[in-house]
Amino acid sequence: MNKTYDTAAEALDGVLTDGMLIAAGGFGLCGIPELLISAIRNAGTRDLTIASNNAGVDGFGLGMLLESRQVRKMISSYVGENAEFMRQYLSGELELEFNPQGTLAERMRAGGCGIPGFYTRTGVGTVIAEGKENKLFDGEEYILERGIVADLSIVKAWKADDTGNLIFRKTARNFNPPAAMCGRICIAEVEEIVPRGTLDPDHVHLPGIYVHRLVQGTHEKRIEQRTTRKMEKV
Amino acid sequence: MPWDRNRMAARAAEELEDGMYVNLGIGIPTLVANYTGDKDITLQSENGMLGMGPFPLEGHEDADLINAGKQTITELARTSYFDSASSFGMIRGGKIAAAILGAMEVAENGDLANWMIPGKLVKGMGGAMDLVAGVGRVIVVMDHTNKHGESKLLKQCTLPLTGKAVVNRIITNLGVLDVVEGGLKIIDCADGVSEEELRTATKATIV
């Protein structure tokens, strides 16, 4: 078993097809698979549907794939930081499906766990409920949401061992585990690949069974809202 | 004198009890953290963190450590991290005692609208729909009227809803109101604001 590839482009070799559904990890620009996104841009794959909480910013993250017109549809909860996204959306070039953030995360988790649908209170009585089956449980109304199974998952972790066991760092974990779980193929990019036996098995966040290919690289890790406080006066 | 942003935040902080796990929205709700005093409150950030600390000192920003508003933050001794599915599991599962958030409109039955204005740029609901449907108590902090001076407390919302019959308490610059059977109930008036003024400024039914 060798899951390790030298570059993101090699890790993507043979898995990209036009019109495919990709699940991407990350929240804002935190914990996004920036190397794989760049490699998909270079590969030129088109008509993509991408399930990702956000859509990057202009020129970085998923914003790169919007700029190059490779995305047909986004499934997201919040897309506020991207002018090119808005331009394409308002002109009808880009399709957008808003999902409540927790519904999107659970759709990915469920899809990865063999659960085709689940009932949730989130969105009951709102536009999100339109066209969806609803059902009363114990007198409360719920709507049916579908699990997502993606053709490909692209995620970012902090460390991996060569069998694909992943460890994330701080809030960069976010959507990465559920996104990884819902892919028929999952590629993870990490800051460091260590030999098996190095990670404490009790500290693995995502078992390697979910990860098919691995690539190590250097990440820019851009900060979207740099916010600081002043040193308190003693 | 109606309450300013900080007085509203301070009033909202009075709603929190020792030991609560709480989610604070963007804007005035964020200021609530400054007024919790000695109470032991754990803040949740829905991107995957319990025990959110203050903003970092300059030079200590960490790209891997942000809040749901994408701002750099810090961790505390109690902090734990988890993925987005787990995060919304605890929200949807009712483990978070309260959410304090802003609003564009609240109706007298507790309907909340705070995510989109038709015809204007729609950025998305983020985690707002999940929060209001899942947490134990929903507390709205907002100005009583909009920039045209019209009541934001209505008989019915005119904007698309974030949640149906989800709001428990509303704290505005003019006072505090609860959503009860038949309408809104005045709990408190802001300093120097009379009950009559509060009623006049409110379009929703006051019981």
C-alpha cells in the first residue's frame, strides 16, 4: 500500500473528470486544500459541482477555480467574500445551492456513513424547506435532507502517517473530516507525512480508511481577518 | 437615554448563567463576552471550537485558529476542537444553552429574519438556521427600529425567515421583551425610556 504522491498534480492523476462532484474541506481560508485546488486549476477540469462551506476569495482557494470558469455549481452556506463569485452568480453563469452550515456538514457525514437522508429541524418554515419532505416526530416538524456522496474529496490536514491516518490542527479541522468521509476517492494534502508508528493511535482524528491518496507540501495558509488586541496595561 | 451597543451587550450578558455553553453571533453579540464578569461561560465557535479566547496579541496570530467570523482568536486552558459535523451535532442536539444573535426583523410569534433581503446581495445563512433551530434559548440583540425609524418588531416578518417561532427574548436599545403566548411581553425598559415610548416604537402586539 502506497498512498503517497510527490505532487498534488500526481495525486490527482486519473481521478478528474468534467462534470464531477467534489467535496472540499475548509472554513473560510482556514484548512483549505490549497495545493489540490491549484492543481485542479492547472488540470483544467470543467463543469464542476463543488460542495464546500465557502467559495474562497478572489484569486485564492476555490476563488481560483471560479476565476478560471471551471465551476458550474456551488453547494455552500456562506459565499460573502468573493466578488467574482457574485458576478458569475448574478449573471446566471454559476449555479448556487445554499445549505445551512450544519446541514451541509451532516449531509457530508451522512453520505460517508451510508445514510442516504436524515431529518432535521434546521430550516423548517424557511425557503430551505421548500420542496422537501417533512415529517412530525413527537409533535415537532422536521425536514428530510439528503446525504452527499462526492466523486472526489479534497482535504487538508496537519500531519499524516503513510497509511493516511490524519491529524488536524486547531480550527483547521472544520469541514475536512466530513468532506473526506463522503468521497468515493479522498485525497489529503498535509504539512508533514511521518512514518507509520509515529502518530499516537489514540490521537488520530480521521482514520486512514477514508484517505486514498496523500501529498505533502508547503501551505501559504492565508489569514482572512487578521484581528489582534492591544497588550493590556499592567 | 436608550441603551448604546455596550449597554445592550451588558444587558444580554445578564441572561447568561454560570456554567453555560453559549454561541455569540457577529456584531453586538460579540461584545457580550466583555460583560460576563465572574460567571464561568464557555463560548462555542461553530467552525469547531469550545472555549474561545480573546483576539491574539499582534504577532501571535495563527492561521489555523479562527472564529466563525474568520477572525484570528486564541485558545484557553479549557479549549477543545472538533469538526463541523460534531459542532453542529452539539448545536442541533440542544447542548448549547443559548445563542445571542442579531436580527433584521422579529415577529411577535418568535419568527426571526436575519439572513437575506430579496433583491440585495445574498451571502448565505452560514450557521444561523442551525443555531436558532437547535440551541436551548435564542436571544436577539438589535436596534429597536431600522434606519428609516420603523419597528423591527413586527406582527409578521416581511423578509425570508431564518427560523420559525424560535426567538425567546429580544434586547433592543429601548428595552427587553419576551415572546409569549399572544405576542411580546415587556420585561424591562432602557434607562429613561417609558413603557409608553416602548409600546409606540413597537409594531408587534404587546400583551
